[in-house]
Amino acid sequence: MPQEAKRLAAVPPAADDLPRMSLLAHLEELRKRILQTLLIVAVAFAPCWYYVQEIFAFLAVPIKRQLPKGTNLAFFGVTDPFILYFKVAALAAVFISAPFLIYQLWSFISPALYRKEKRFAIPFIFFGTAFFVAGGAFGYYVAFPNAVRFLLQMGQQFMPVIEIGRYVSFLLTVILGLGLMFELPTVIFLAAWIGLVRPRTLMKYFRHAVVLIAIAAAILTPTPDIVNMMMFMLPGIGLYLLGVGAAALVVWNREKAKAKEELESTDG
């Protein structure tokens, strides 16, 4: 019996065996990834701060197009411009460093994947970045201008005094919220990849998903009208269905590989 145990201990692990990590090791890895994420954003923050006035001028275009001629944004406290520019530079830094941030996420979850599954690193980073940027662009060019137009029309009988801090907070909510919402296909794909969800389960609870998407759209939508809410909700539903399609592709590819292995073992 001791000899058998020694023999088994001497056998090297299979190539596809997953590494074992303790809870403390997971926490240490998480701490490492968070620190690296903050460092990446800090590095990207420097050039964004240098061009922060130009970046803010770009972000202020949707509101300035709707304001009466000669009207400008306002601030009430001496520290407001500094806080404003800090938020603007941080927002730009997050979008610039998006590929590196998604890489950090991949690096954290990749130890739980088999070697053959790790080859999807580049597609995961590419599509994760593309969806995030697409969500931010949709928020800036479509959702946010329409929300601003609706809100200003509601108060057209008054003189608008738009405070810069509230404006930027509003803008951050829309752009970052939609950027994260557009990550839904990537999240579903990853969950299906590691076996947490299946396409049938996702479609079974489709109505529940629609309700959750509607709640998220209501939170992101700063207006009470159904038109603007649908501008947030419909892309969310489409992204969910796209994620279901990606999950179906994962399951189909996995079953195909399993059938191939069974066929090879039978022939052998």
C-alpha cells in the first residue's frame, strides 16, 4: 500500500488538471489584480489630466447644443472645477485602459480554466473592450443627447442654470452604466464557458431577465418617459439574446469536442 501511494504521487499531473489555490491565495491574487488595475488607471490618468479641458469640451457638446445661445455651464464652489476635471480625467482613463482592465479580469479567472480554454484570452479581451467602448459611444451619441433634449424641453419656460458637477455625474452614470450593460454578452459567454449557465436556462428565465433589464434601464434613464427608457431597454434585451447565442455556441463546441473524444476512444 505505501508503495502504491508513492507510485501515484510520482505520476505527474495531467496537462488539463486545474491548479489548486487556497482561499488566501485567491485573496492575494485578487489584491494583486486590484493594485495593478489602480496602477494602470493612474498611468492613463496622467495624459488625460493634461488634456482634460479638451476632453470636457467634447463631453459638454450634447448639453451646449441644447442650451440657449450665450448660456454656459455654471459652478457654485471654488473647488468644483477641480473635482469636475478629476472626474472627467478618470472617466477618460478608464476607457483608455479598458483593454488592460479586462486583461486583469482575465488573469484573475484564467487559473480556473483548462489549458485549451485559455486560448480564448485574446477574443475575450477584444470583445470585452469593444462592447464596453460601444456602450459608452451609444450613451454619448444616442442615449444622453436624447435625455438632455427631453429634460430641457420640460423646463423650457425657465432659465437653465446647469451646474457642472451634476451634469458630469449625470453623464458618468449614463456612459459608464451603458458601457457596463454592453458587457452583458461577454459576461454570459464567460458564465456559460465555466459551466454556470446553459442556453436553455437563460431562455427559460428570459422574462425575469427582461424585468431586471427594465429595472437597470429605469435606474440609468434620468427621464420618466417611456421613449428614453426603451432606448436603454431594447439594446439590453438584444445584448442578452446575443449572450444566449454565445452561450449556445459554447455548448455546441463543447458537445462537439466531447463527441470527438468519445469517437476517438471507441476507435482506440
